[in-house]
Amino acid sequence: MTIFGYFYSKKVYKKDYMKIFSISFIGISLYQAIGKLGCFSAGCCYGKPTSFFLGMNFKYLGNNIHPYAGKMIHPTQLYESFFNLVNFSFLLFLFKRNKTSEKIISFYFINYGLIRFAEEYLRNDPGRGYLIKNSSSLLSLSVPQIYSLIFILFGISLCNNFFTIKKNKEKNI
């Protein structure tokens, strides 16, 4: 699909593919914000029990009784939805201000990686797997957190490459 998008943008739109590709990451962050609202309505992707004032009680998980029915749990779906909306707003601001595609892509990966890494400390739904499992969640490391770290490092790498290329161009001028 990416190859098709590349040729389509070059031949039909006669536009820079990276600019079109970077705009898609702005849309992806909005899609993720809306998608997590679906998780919230289904009761999946839920958090740990809490006494925090934002805690919620889910009665059902799909057609079944929720494992934490009657207990207040973190609405991690709403937390992630909110922060993905913040990420969307930031990326849109960045696009309108700079129109620099590499920055948008790199900041998407950094921001989403940070959002998901932090959210994992509050998640409690089964099936994510752990690389390091400890009695303290702060000392545990889940598989999605590994992916999040990869996203963050990839975003930093893109950002560093972008600034290196920009410095080299300025030296050649």
C-alpha cells in the first residue's frame, strides 16, 4: 500500500510523497483518539483498581460480566484518548507552523511511544505479556512498553537524522 501511495502521489498529484505521508500520521493520532473511545464503550483495555476520583465502574465486558464489576478502575481508554487528542493537536500545530514532514513523523513516534509507555503502568487487562514481571508495576516491563521504547528511539533517530541533514544542507549553501 505504501508503494502504491508513493507512485500515486508522484504521478497523479505530482506532490512530495513525504509530505503526504507525514500528514497521514496526524490523522493516525486522531484515529487512535477516537478508537480508544470504542474501547471505552466496550469495557476492554481497562485499568487497575483505584480510589482516584476519575475511577469508573464497568459492569460489562462485551456480553460478559466485567472482571472488576463493582470496583472502581482507571479508565485508561479515556486517558489514552485524551493524550492522543493532545498529540493530534500538537502535530497539526507543527504541520501548520513548519510544514516539515520529517518532524511530524518523528514527533508522532516519540509522543505516541511516551503515551503508551506511561499508560501501560495503569493497564490491567490480560494478554499483554511481560518481559519483566515484578510485584511492583513500576518495576515491571510489558511487551507494549518494549514496543513503545522502540517507537521512542525510532522517533529520536528520525529527529536526529532530520537535524543532521538540515545542518549539512546549511553548510553546503
